[in-house]
Amino acid sequence: MKDKFVEMVTHLAKPGEDLMKEWDANKASLVHMLVGMYDEAQEVLCHDSRENLIEEAGDFIFYLQGAANDLNITLDLSERDTLQMINYVSFLDNVYGLLTQLKRHLFYNKHLPEKSTLEEMFNKALDSVYCYVGHTLKVHKSPAVSLEYILSENYNKLMLKRYPNGFSNDAANQRLDKRDTDDAR
């Protein structure tokens, strides 16, 4: 069965050449944002400290905003009430529901939902990550943080430390913001 399974995957996986024919620069960027959101959502859930939770939430919002930009969607970055309790299941439902829609659009050429529905999904994902951060900090009796604080921390990390001269592969690999930590790769 192992051989049949490998054969099946080889036969059914959409060829990269076909994807390259179907994608323009905007869709390629959206793939980057999709993978980033998935990765950062995992890191939000697996945080190891208050600072790490805030950092990963900021990274998730970075990719969420990038995908919103790619799709010309308005992301409401105004403050939110974290009194709404949200657990990791709700967080995952909202985030992965959005990611599933984007995956289907990118890989199966499925039409996206109407713009208003898509905006609602994006803002629900933002609400979810922010409420998850607030709830997690409250459970650990750690001071709450504003959305503005999360955005500011992410801005300082990326614009002032990691990419002061703009994005480059070298800067991404050097991770200057992590130079004095165990997180440097």
C-alpha cells in the first residue's frame, strides 16, 4: 500500500508548473501570507512566555494584514474588548476557516466569498488572535496588552531591528532582532 500511496500522490498532486501558470505576483504574495499565517498561528498556540505570545500574535497580524492588502480587504485594527473569552478551538476555527478559503482560491481556482464576507472572516481572525492573547494573559495573571501595543512591538522588531533597510533574504536569515537570544537561527 505504501507504494500505491506514493504513486497516488505523485499522480494527483497539482504540478508546480501548473501553479506557476495560474499565479500572478499577487497570488504568489498571497501564498507567502497564507503560509505565514499558518506558521504564526501555530506559534501563538505554542508560545513559551508572555513576550513570545505578544511577538507571535504580532507576526500573525503582520501576515493577516499582508493577505488583506493582497485582496484589497480592510482589516479593522482598532482596539478590541478582550473580555470575550476565546479558547484555542475557537481561535483555530476562525483562523483556519479563513486559511481554507484562501487555499481553495489559490490551489483550486475557487472563487473567494463576497468581499463583505471575506472582510468579516479576516476581522474575525484578528478578533480571535487578540482575544486569545487577552484570555491567555488573564489566565496567567499577566497584565493585559492593547492591540496597539502588539502592533507597536511587531513594528519595532521588523522595521527598526530586523529590516531597517527593507526586506532582504540576508536580513531575514540574520534575524538581527534575535541576535542576543536563543531564538537566532
